[in-house]
Amino acid sequence: MTKVGVMSDSHGIVPKQIYSFFKDVDVILHAGDIGSIEVIKELRNFKRTVAVYGNCDSKYMDNDIKGLLKIDIEQVKILMTHIGGYPKHYEKSLVPIFKEEKPNIFVCGHSHILRVMYDKDYNFLLINPGACGRQGFHQVGTLVRFVIDKSEIKDLDVMDFDKFGQ
């Protein structure tokens, strides 16, 4: 059993809420617009963290931070990028990747809008954790966590918090 935390659009800060909400996770997925290499270092000092860069990130971030990430956790295939979209409105360049990779979970960020929904066309769970930083139009910060147990995705939970109360 693997516990997963998902965040996006931190824009240069690590919200203090991750220390309680992600305290039991085994891995953090950061879906881009990280804001600085210091954010990644702080997250990695806390928990194993994998990330993709966003449109507001420089590619200087780190050699292991790419624009598209494919990761297997137990028997679940996860595909993550920053600008992804949502069902019927995906970035066109992702559609062939969905067809080839057949992920079980697709994680993206960018919109600052929390979305967790099942896509029947591509047979995966879309998770956009919204935004956890202060920058942007969103009114609350959001974080997502869930459990992977072999091939089962379960116990999904969302935290929202005052984006300025960090």
C-alpha cells in the first residue's frame, strides 16, 4: 500500500499545511509551477518528491524534473504534466500519449481549479489538485491525497485552506 500526496502551482512557497496533510504519504507528486528549486529541496527533505515543471518554471529546476513524467506505483500507471486540461478539453499533444501509455491516473495542474473526475474515454482518473500557492485567482489552496493498494485507487481526500494563511 502506497500513500500519495498531490500538489500543484505552489509558485515559490511550501504551504505549512502539507506537513500535516501529507505527514503519512510515501511520495509527493508536484504537477508544476513549483516556483523555485528551494521548494523542491524543502519537499524532498520532508518526503520523496517527484515533479514536472510548469509554464512558470525555468527548466533549470533539476535534471530529474521534466515536462512529462511517467511513474508506476505498485500496479498503477501515472502520467503527469503541468498543462493537461480535462475530459473533452485536453491538450492535443497528450491524446496520442494517452492512447499509447494507457495511464490509470492522469495528474496535471495549471488551471488552479481542483478537479477529480473519471474519464470514460481514456479510462483513467484525472486529478488536478488545484493550486496550493498564493499566486493566482483561486480563493483557497488545495491539496489531494489518496492510497494505491496494488491496482486499486482508494481513500481520496482533499484539503482546502486559506491561501494567505500559510
